[in-house]
Amino acid sequence: MKGLKKSILPFLVLLLIGVASAQQRQGTSMVNIEHADYLEGSSRFGKNVQALFGNVRFRHHQTLMFCDSAFFYRDSNRVHAYGNIHIIQNDTIHLYGDTLYYYGFEDKAMVRSNVKLVNKDVVLTTHFLDYNRRSDVAYYFNRGQIVSGDNRLVSDWGYYYPQTDEAHFRKEVVVTNPDYTMYSDTLLYYTVTEVVKIVGPTTIISDRNEIYSELGSYDTHNDVARLEKNSYVKGEEQLLKGDTIFYDRKSGFGEVFSSMFLLDSANHVIITGDYGYYNELEDKALATRNAVMMQISENDTLYLHADTLRADPIEDTEYRIIRAYHNVKFFRHDFQGRCDSMVYDLKDSINTFYKNPIIWANLNQMSAGTIRLYTRNKTVYKAEMIDNAFVVAPEDTAAFNQIKGRNMTGYIRNNELYRIDVEGNGQTIYYPKDEDEVIGVNRAESSNLTLLLENRKVVGIVMRSAVSGNMNPPLILEAESTRLQGFRWLEEFRPKRMEDIFIKSEGPEPVEQVNYSDFHFDTTMP
């Protein structure tokens, strides 16, 4: 008997626990029938199954469910409802459809056909929707859309969290806005702030531009974007890239942090830097921190580095003015130089270098207070040297052809000087040859003079007024007599490869400016 009591006791405990659990579950989790025009319970429906017809209403916790007809499976706490489904959750969420499968023990509603979920101003529509009340998430898996403000978001899969006002979209995502359309594989959307979070390859297309990014956010209400991975903003003729781009669609302003890249396809110019901006409405750009401009031509590319680069539009044209400020260096295989500042007029194809520029073109070194280069078909054809102009070309390692004057104009053909006009106080030293042998040192002075060159050699000189000069054998002159005043050979400062333009180094000492106002020629030259 005692053994029987011991074996029965655990069974009774388990039974009492099960009964209590069932009672508790029935008391707290059972779906309640609140109304039906007609109710029928019959064995033909199954055990503990009730059929309800006409204005049917159920309640489960804070959820009300309306329909035309339903079956209530009391044992499994399930409802199968049909016709004019309307679910009200906490008086804020309204869910509509044609068919409902509700699982009370799981707090889960499955709505099918003509499904619509409304939460304030957010409307979700689909044909297959599951709603989990416990986790407060509604999700569809066979194409659906959410309309929020001016945005319509469509995807194959979607998850909507009413409590946090957040939606997740997967596969074939399309966001349609009056001003643009967004395409993506994965997006997050916050319905209150109307902010899209970009978490995968995303393209935004508008009449003005195309935006691409793989990480970031887009505020659809304020039209402001933060683009953080493999991002670009592409206009009709401009392409802006960068590691991080802040873009304001209303103002057209794009600010770039790290690895800025701006391509102007119309002018064949690229501007890069570690920081910069581009305004697509004003067509203005700036780059700094390792700023570089690249001018692309068919045969070569000019690389120019400066502390700061700016590009501004020329009114009523498609062209720009590019300005480079401070510590300017540039390199092309046949053309290098350095100066303090530069202005490049792309309309007139005039490039002006300021504050003691030095330019090397093949074997020629040109310097002046200001140098202006003229190009035609992307090729330099004329150089103007203004104030203290000086041209040096080595004859050999110790001898240099030299031309000096107040102002100078050089004419260029096939990347070689073929004529130089000196205006004001012209002076020259050059080494004439006979059958490739130097026959003397020619020193001449004239108010205005012209030198003619072939293969970088002087073949003729025309002196127009106040002429003086002589020619001496090359070996009888002292070294200083073979140098014009102010002569400097600055090869050590010349960028010899593209990477040299980034080397921080002091340039040559500024040349002493000659005052030509009371200049007189030396008529007693040896």
C-alpha cells in the first residue's frame, strides 16, 4: 500500500501542475468570442469546433478581430476567419484581408489575399502577410509594398515593425519618390523620419543625376544623403566619388571626405584630393589635402599638385576656370614646372602661372614673374613670359644658351621652341656651331630682338634697336662672362617623374627683380 501511495503521488503532482497550467493558459491566452449573428457547434465540424456566421467578433488580449464567418478551434485556440477581415491591435494598427488564420497560443495572425495593414500614415499592402503580436513584426514573402509620406517602397520580402516604426526590405527593392527612384537588394526604412538606411548595393536615379552606394543613409524628407562605401554621384558630364560623401539634393552640394575623385568629361579634367566638394547646381568644385588635377590628352596626361584646387564655371559656357593655390608643381613627360599659383582658363585654353614660375619644356628652362601658356588642340603653341623673362638651354654640361629681357614670347611647334621675341632690354648668350662644332660665344644686346631656332639650336638672330654685341672664341672668356646677370640653372628643382610633384621641398630663392626703368646697355663688352 505504501508503495502504491509513493507511485501515485508524483502522478498527482504532475496532473495538478498540468491542470493548473491549462487553466492558466485558458484564463490568460484563450481567444474569446464576443459576437456572432449565428453560432453552431456540431460534430461535423470536429470536436470542440464552433462555426460562427454574420458580424463575427473575437477578442484576444488587446486585439479585436472582425469577419463575416469563422471556425473557432477551441482546443488549439485557433481561428479560421473568412470575408472582410479586420484586425485592430491596440487601437492603432488596422489589418485587413480576405482570409485569416489566427493562432492564439502563438499570438500569430496569417492574413491572405488583398491584405492591407494601416499604422497611422503608413500603409502596407500585399497578398500574404504574417503578423507576430509578441515580437510586433509583420512580414510578407511574396511581393508587397509600403507607402509612407511621398515614398512607395516595393520588395519581394519585407518586415515591418510598427512599435519601432522600422521596415526591412529584401530582394528587388524599389523606392519611388516624386523626385527619384531607388533600386536596391536590401534596405532599411524608418517611417517616422522617412530615412532610408543603405546596407547593400543601391542606385538612386533622378532627372539630375545618378547616385550609387553600398552603405549609408538617405533622408527622403530633407533630401540629404550620407554615402559611405564605393559611392558616387554621377551627373551628365561630371562624376564625383569618395570614401564618404555628404550630399544635399536641394542645394546640389556634395562634400567628400577621403579619396575625392571628380571627373569633368566635357573638359577632360580629373580633380582628386583627400577633402573637397562639388556643387552640381553652381558647377563649382574644390579639392585640398593632396589635391591633384589631371588634364587628359590623347598622348599624355598632365599631373598638377597644389595645396588647394578650385574649379568655377565660366558664365554662359560649358567651360571652367581652374585655380591652383600655393606650392604648385606639375609634370608631363615633355613638360614640367613649379610656381606659387596658377589659373587655367579652359575656354580660351590659357594657363597662367604666378609668382616666379619655372617651366621646363624638353631642354628649355623658362622663368619670369608670370608665365602664360596658350594651347590649341591640347598642345602648347605659345608662351608669354612677363617681367624678368629668362630662358636657359644647356649646350653641354658647362655651357648654356641664354635669353633675357623684360618680356618674352616663345613660339612652339612640335613641343620645341622655334622662335623667341624679346621686348625690352633683350640680352642673349648663345653658342653658334659649324658642323656640330662650337665656334664661339656670341653675346648680344638689343632693345628688341628675335631668335630663330632649329632642333633647339639658335640659327639666326634679329636685333632691332640699340644694338651691341660680339663673338669670342669659347675658351678665352672667364666663366662669369658666359653668364647673364640673374642666370640660374635649376634642374635640381625640376619634377622628373609624376611622384615628384608630391615631394615637399623648398623651391629656389626668388629671383631678384630687375628694374628696367633706367636700364642702359653695356657698350664696352669684351
